[in-house]
Amino acid sequence: MYQEPVLPPVRGLPARYFTDPVVYQRVKTEIFFKTWQLACHVSQVPRPGDFFSFSIFDQDLFVIRGDDGKLRAFYNVCQHRGHPLVEGSGNRPRITCPYHAWTYDLHGKLIGAPNSRSVPGFDAGKIHIPGIRLEEFLGFVFVNLDRDCESMAKCYPGAKEGILALCPDIEMRAFAHEYTADEKCNWFAAVENYNECYHCKVAHADFAKGVIDPGSYNIAPYGQGKVLSHTSLATRSEEAWYDVSGSDYGSFYLWPSMSFQVYPGGVVNTYHWRPLAVDDVRVHRGWYSGDGEVDETLRKVIDLDRETTFAEDLALLQNVQRGLRSMGYRPGPLILDPKGGIDNERPISILHQWLRASVDGPGNGG
Ligand code: FES
Ligand SMILES: [Fe+2]
């Protein structure tokens, strides 16, 4: 009699993927320096001269709107002796370095350097702040440090259309609010946690009643790119956080570190993660409204999210990172249910493939 072969279960990743500085270095160069990263929202830089600075690992960067209305992104470094050019966000008619006042126009071209006329052969026309790739995607500004990277449409085929189907007016939104926290865990633990809802009923009781209908929750790969789509009906509980009628819940996670999320009724919010160290990552939680204001409903959702789901994940993740350093940890089998559904870690096994494809280099496999 024929018996189906029993395959060994797929297990969690060995702890070194979350703790080893060598792996972390490869994550930096092979993943974060080669993929699209969320910088800000277009509504945060609406006028010529508006800029927004941020960092990806140790690379300081900024986005600035030119007098031609176009957004550009640059390394945040003076071409004289390396001082950063801007800090935080604001507006500048020109970019003047705080160290020796070398001045650049909004296209990054050097237009003035004190006493440079005394230097034979000094050619300001040859000096530019190096630019980086930038794309606007549904009103969100993304950058990529890899000059040869594929466009977002090629990296995430169909994602734009999928997000528009979920929230047709997403391009009409403006940045309204953000909070951040340092999660005290490896970035990938945070991304794994985001992309499974096996823990939702256990750890996020409020979210599982207030926002989603857990029985309908599912996460699946989307299209041919590195995208995971979360879907759920809106909660039917009397403990709904707000009037959730209108449209259901969905989210689109774009590898490696950003997710568009739409709560029922079109409440647009985002997660993005910026690694700080092998065992720390800053999570950014953004909220977007029609006019950039936080109305009463949005205020309620933001406060409840921050006090429950967001705080609960912070506690889970710092505890997990501690466990990953334990000499007693052996990664257990993942719960892979071919039927899908909420109690399922299939997306985690997909994330493992994406991570390992970039990180497992020569001498670093297994
Ligand atoms: S380092 Fe910027 S002007 Fe000198
Ligand atoms: Fe969670």
C-alpha cells in the first residue's frame, strides 16, 4: 500500500539570522542597499525647497523638492569635507553646508564655495551632491540606493493596482501622524511578526475584535514579486473600535521593510522598519487622512492601536530577541496549513526564502 512520504516539517530560522553581525552586514548591503525604501509622503514636501532627511543603516539621505516641482533624493553629505548638509525636515531656497558654507542649488549642483576663486582649476560645475533613485508610488516617496535597481512596478508587479482596488482614493491622502519605537529586536523578527496573525487572537485580543474578523483573515503571496497581501473582513463584533462599515481590511507588505495597511472604512496607515543594530529596529507607524488632519475617529484608532497592538508587539519582540540569544533555543516547526487562514505561518516560510536568497552567500550558507 502506498503511503505519502512524511516530509520533515519546515522550521523557524536558525537564531544566527537574527543575532549574527555578519548576517546583519549582508542584510545591509544585499537587501537594504538594493531595495525600495519608504522615505516620506509627498504631502510632507509639498513646496519647492521642502526637504526631509532620514537614514538607511549608516547612509544619511534626504529628499528635496526642486524649483521645477520635481522631487529628488540625495546622499546627505557635503562634497567638501563630508559634513551632513541638512537635518530633520524644513525648507531651504538653497542647500548650504553648516561647516564652511559651500552652497548647492536644489538640483544638488555646487553654486558657491567661499574663496574658491583663489584655487586654480576649481570647477564648481563639476561638483554635485550624488543623487539616488526616487519614485513616487501612490503619493508615497520611495528611494533605492542601487542605481541599477528595477522600477517599483517591476519589483512589485500588480501591487499598485491591488492597493488601489483596496483603497481607490489613496492618492488623495496626506500625512497626518506618525509614532515610532525601537523594538529591541532584529528587523527580521519584526517583519516575521507583522506577517503572521497566528499570534493575533492570543496577543492582540483588542485588534482581533475591534478591527478584523479573525475567521476570515488570510495572508498570501501577491503577484510575481516579493509582496504579501493580508485580507480580512471587517470585524462584526460589538467591540468594533469605530464604524467599520464601507470596506474591509487589507494590507500589502512590500519586501523588505514597508507595508501599506488599510483598516476597514479606508483608514490608511503604514508600517516601515529601519534597522538600527543587529538587535534593534525602529518601527515607524504612519497615518494618513484626506486633509492631513487627525479627526475624532482617526484619533481614536491611533490611540487604540498605540495602546494595544503596537505596544503588545513591542513587548513580544523584545522577549523573542532575548529567546533567540538563548543557548537553549532550537527552532521549532512552523504551522504551515495548506488551507490558509489566520492560524498559519506560511508567509513566514516565504519570507525565509526571500531573506536567504540574499543573505546566504559563499561561506555563509546553511
Ligand atoms: S564640509 Fe561642507 S563646507 Fe566644508
Ligand atoms: Fe502582532
